[in-house]
Amino acid sequence: MTRQQMIHVGMINSFNVITGAATIEQVINSGVNVLAHVPEDDELEYIGLMIYYFSENEMFEHCGILKKYMDDNYFKDGSRKVKECECEYPEIKEYVTKTICSKCNKRLFR
């Protein structure tokens, strides 16, 4: 795989993980396990870079999906709209892409 292909695959994989079209596990097991972002890190910064990349490559549908994702999940100041779990001892009954505490039903972040 060329450097350009690796960057592109990383962008597509990250897009799919962030938007919920794929799980980290699916990407890791795919044989093309390259990501353009660090999962659960400052996702908003990576999304901005991804929008720039996709717009430069005229992949405007991807840009629109990421912008909608940002609008749905972040306030204009960059803070998350989803309430973060504040339980001292969170309980987890099911592991999914966006794991929530089974006590308070709020999202767990790393």
C-alpha cells in the first residue's frame, strides 16, 4: 500500500468508526487496520482534519455526514452534548461502540 493509499484508508476507517458504520474491532480485524484518529481522544480535532481531507478530495458527502455528526454531538464551544457518566463505580452490562453506564445511562469516555 502506498503512503497516499494508507492515508486515505485511515481517513475512511476513522470516518466509519466515528460515524458508527464500523467498530474498532472490525477495522482491526480487516487487514487494513489504519486509523487517522486516536479513538476516544479529542475527536473534534480529528473530525476537523477529516473534513478538510475529504473536501480536498471532493468527497463532499463525507463532509456533510461529519458536519452533521459534529452538530448532533458537540456544542459550538466544542463541549460534548452527551452527558458524561459521573458514577463513582460505573456498571457496564453491554460493550458497544458508545458504551454507557447501566446505572445512570450516561456515556463513558476514556
